[in-house]
Amino acid sequence: MPKLKLDVPHTLDQEEATRRLKDKFAAAKAQYHDQVQGLQDQWNDHTFSFSLHAMGMSVSGTVAVQPRNIRLEVALPLAAMLFKRAIEDRVRQEVDGLLAT
């Protein structure tokens, strides 16, 4: 499966960045629970691992909150690679907004 790798810089304390992302993932999980099947997610310190099935596609990956950036690595189905640029742009927009000081 092709991978999407993305680094988004931030200026927050690592703990605060992690807290904000945890809150965002919890809200997204509640909002989209009826559109996602087989969601498995787990936080281990500052790293979030997930896998899910949505719109006929399986997606899995990790989000690592590092001291100065957020590193996202996601295994995408080949069909989703057509939207890679749009996905990257949307993720950057969401993370930038969420982690703005």
C-alpha cells in the first residue's frame, strides 16, 4: 500500500499539542462513528495509532507528536492516492488550525 507521509510544524509544548490532538480525535470519532467500521485506535505516550474501514477502503497509520512537529504516516489504498494532494492540504489546514497558539 502506498504511504502518505507528512510533517506539520508547531510551536506548542509537546504535552499541549498531544492534548489538543487527543481531543480532536475523540470528537472526530464521535462525529463519524456511523461512517467508519472496525475503528481501532490507541495512544501510547505521544503517538496515536489507528486503523479503520470507510467508504470501501481500509486505512491505517500513526500520528506522532514530536517537540516541534506532528508526523503523520498513513497507508492509503491505491484508489485514495488520486486524492493525495487534497488529503495533505486538508490535514495541514486542520492541524495548523488546531495547534495555532
